Amino acid sequence: MSETHSETPVASASASAKIIAIAVLFGCIYYASSVVITLICSILIAAVLDPGVRAMEGYRIPRWLASLIMVLLMLTVAYLVIYAIYDRAQAFIDSMPKLVERLKQITAHLQITAHNIQQTTQTIMPASPEANMPTVRLQQESPYMQFLLGKLGSVYAFTVTVMFIPFLVFFMLTSKNQMWAASLNLFPIHRRQQAEEVIHAIARMLRQFVVGNLFVGLISAGLITPVFAIIHLQYALLLGPLSAILSLVPYIGVALGILPPLLVALMQYDTTGPFITIGIAVAVVHFVAVNVLTPKLVGQRVNLNALAVTISMMFWSWLWGGFGLVLAVPITAAIKAVCDNVEALKPYGAWMGEG
């Protein structure tokens, strides 16, 4: 009996320590979100660029130089993409006042319709005495400046954070071998082989996830953009790739992909035909991408069931907003890769898998 009583407090203390450690971990992830998101994005990019670095090493190019070349190529591609869409994006931004005015007109029309319905309802059902009581509305003083300052601060923090990514990617690629050895030394000798397998599995999964989704996005953009061009939708070359990328988000991709072209169509069309075309095009391409392209190009490494994906998207979007929504699947897939290669965690990996 004495041993049982002595083991129970120890087990309770151990469980409490684990709960506290998890709470502290998520607190750090939440309050240091910009740092953690930057690190995750850098790891994803480094995983994609690493095969190119290894290929150049095969031609006796020093690793630091190969890493520098790959990072410069990445920045060049990013610059060319921004340069290609800059004019269209600037024109779209310049047309925002017209879009806002159109949305105001639609909102006013809906308000008038709702008011008419309310009056019709009141003629049938008399209002209660409480409905005639005056209402008091409180309005904050000059909220626009606070909103503007908050947005400027967010944009500044985002810009500064993004500027660190090329440097982090370069250092990750250059010091990969040293980091690899140092990471394995953190584990006991009898577990280093298992740790190496886990790290390899995560790297392969991340690489296939990023590259596969990139190709899926390019193919989807190649299917959607001509449809937008045929109906003469303004900014088709910008909205097509944007809708294709947004449609890759699991479950809510159709709604996200339809929204940008739908807003532009509100300024341009007075008939329902183009709206139906936009909706059908985005929905069909999303269906093809999810059910045909993604299984072929992304493969079975991201083997997550629908429930695990939904819960992860809810959690990470609550924690990090839009960035969490984008990173939810690779983070969860990496966690599953760890669970699949650790004996004690295999039941959790099986629960997250598709069976």
C-alpha cells in the first residue's frame, strides 16, 4: 500500500508538469508568433531549396556558394513575380474606391429591403412597448486614427519579419550538416537512428508538400485565368492566380477563391451570367485540384484525415490568424510524421491518418 500511495503523487506531479510545460509552450508560440512563423516559413523554403544545393555540391561547388546561388535565385523569382503583377495590382488598388462605392450601394439597397420587410411585419404584428423606447448608442472618439496606426504597426512588423527569411534560409542551408549533427547529439545514442529517420521523414514530407502544392497552384491558375479572360473580367491575370492559390485552402478554398473575382465582377457586370461562370469555374477547378491533382502531385506523405485537418485549421487559425490557416496542414503533417516514427506515439499518428 505504501508503494502505491508513494507512486500516485509522483504520477500526478509528472502529469501536472507536462500540462504546465504544454501551456508554457503554447503561450510562447502565441506571443512569439512572428518569430515562430518566420522560422517555419524559412524551414519550408530551405527544405525546397536543399536538393538544388546538394546537386551543385555534386559539381564541386562549395556549399556556402551553392546556398547563396539558390537564395539569390529564389529572390530573383520573387522579384520577377512581383514585377509582373505590380501594374495590375496597382490598378486594382486604384479601383478600390469604386468597389467601396458599389458595395455601399448594395448595402443601402439591402437595408431598404430589410426596412420594408420590418414595416410590413409591424403592420401584421404590433410592436411591444419596449420597442418604442429610445436607444442609446455609444461611439468611440475618432477610431480611424487608432485603426490606421495599428495597421501601420502590423505592416511594419510583417515587413521586418519577411526581411529575415532570406538570411535564415541561407544560414540553414549553409550550416545544414553542423545543425544536423548537433540536433542528433541532443538525443541519447540508442535513439539517434530513430531521430534521424523522423527528421528525414519530416523533410521529405515538407518538400513534397510545398513543391506539390506549387505545381497544383500553377495548374489551377492555368485553368482559371483563361476563363476569367474569356468573360473579359478586369485584372484576370491577377485574379486568376490569386483565386487558384486561395482555392487550395482545404474546405473553405471555394469560398476564398470566389471572393476576389466576385468583388471585381460587382463593379463590372449587371447580369448574373458572369457571376455564375466565376462560381462554376472556381468550384470545378477546386474539385479537380483536391481530388485529382493533389493526390498525384502531393502524394500520400501528407496522410491526414478530414477531422484532423479541420481541427488543426481551427486551432492554428485561432492562434495565428491567416498564417495559421496556411501553415496548419504542414505543421500537423510534421507532428504526424513524428508520431508515426515514435513507438509510444503511434496510436496518435494512426488517429490523425486516413487509415
